[in-house]
Amino acid sequence: VLMLMLKADAQNATSLYNLHGKAKQQAIDAGRKDAKSLTKTYTTNISLVAILITTITFAAAFTLPGGYSSVDGSEGLPIMSQKIAFQAFLISDTLAMCSSFAVAFICVIARWEDYEFLIYYTSFTKKLMWFAYVATTTAFSTGLYTVLALRLHWLATAISVLVALLPILTKLLGEWPVLKLRFRLGKTFNSDLLDMV
């Protein structure tokens, strides 16, 4: 469009170029302002969810599955500490708490005013929150498996499988519109916009 405008009238080329530059800069500034506004909402929501996950996983670390021993010599130690599922519970619970706490802290200290940082922080916090989500569901399933495996092995296995499928199902449902569009357009369609998702 700029080239056509420049060819149209050579005398007004400079003013047309300046007009085009101004319009382009106004569009960029408006887009960045909208992005910053949306980021404030995103930051509020993501930090709220991150603090909620941090609280849940922190509480789960002190109310361990199976409880604590009251036998002389081992008072206060977790009863199920020798089980692999319990150890997996502790690891996943700790990872979930640390990653969600990091997201909450990033939302507090990040420089969201700068557009380039804004894009980086948004991408980084989404990945950390996804990791916290997977780790939280893993902690839930391993905690229940620890308690139920001895008496109700079938139920413990069913719960573990169901919870393991939950992040996969969530990812599919979240990306369903994009997957549907890719399917409609065919495999040969190439789009940078769709590849970003």
C-alpha cells in the first residue's frame, strides 16, 4: 500500500509516508495498550490461581496421607514413608508448590510495563502454571494411591488413571478450536499464528 501511495503522487510522497508511519505507530501503540490491559487481568487471575495451588499443596505437605506414627521411637514420622507412591506424592507436591509460588512471585515483581518483557513473562508463567497443574494432579493421585493401594487396589489404580488423563483432556479441550481449524484446513496449510498455540 505504501509503495502504491508513493507512486500515486510523487510531490506528496513525504507527507504520505509520514501519514502512514503515524497511522502504523498509532495502531502499534493501541495494540500494546490493549495487551497491557489484558495482561493486568491475566496477572490478577494467574496469581490468584497460583496462590490457591500454593496453599493447597502447602497444606497437603503437613497433612500427609496415612498420618503420623505414634509408636515410641518413631513419633512424628510419616507412617507411609517407605512406600514409593508416598515418595512420589512428596516430590510432586513439592514441585507443584514451588512452581506455583514462583508464578505468584513473578506476578508481583515482574516488569509488566515493557511490551517485550510482557510477552516473555506471559509465556513463562503459562508454562510454570501448566507444570504446577500436572504436579498437583500427580500429588493428588499418588496421595490417594498411597492410602488406598493396600485394601482397594482397583480403586487406587482407577483414580490414578483418571487423574493422569485429566491434564491430557484439559489440553485437548483447551486447544480444540485450533485443532478443529487445522483439521478443516488440511495438513498442507501452514500458519505461523496457529503454530504459536
